[in-house]
Amino acid sequence: MIDGRPPRSSRISGALAAVACAACCALPVLIAAGVLTTAGAAILERALLAASAGLVVAALGLWWLHRRRSTRRAAPAGAGCGCGGSGCGCGA
């Protein structure tokens, strides 16, 4: 049976990407409160967007890798599937 759920590492990466997005959305509040300058917020915004994009790509890559490994484990061992000299197909 193929496990289609995302693995824990993928969920963690996705959650961290959501936190980075939320922090990016909180920047105007931090500017209004005087915690950040406009220049500091611009630099932090670029860094948060880059980190969020990287984490999303990592999450999707980890999920893809997990599905690929799960599919390979689910395939019956020794089924003889593949292409050989006699053509492509699965032997019984």
C-alpha cells in the first residue's frame, strides 16, 4: 500500500514556511510600533520571502521523495517488471 500522506519532515518544513509568511505579514505592525526601520523591514522581508520559498521547495521535494520511496517499497519484489532484450512488460 502506498502512503500518500506527507512525511513529518515535509510537514515541519511546510509549517516553518507558514511561520515565515506570517512573520512577513507582521512587518507593517513592527514598523508602526517602531521596532523596525523601513530599511530593516525591506531587508527582512526579502530574507523571509526567500526562506519561505526555500522551505516550500524543500517540503515538496521531501514529499515527492517519500512518495517515490513508498511506491518502490509497495512494488512486489521479483515481479520481473521492466525492459529487457525481449521487450517491456511484467513477468508472472
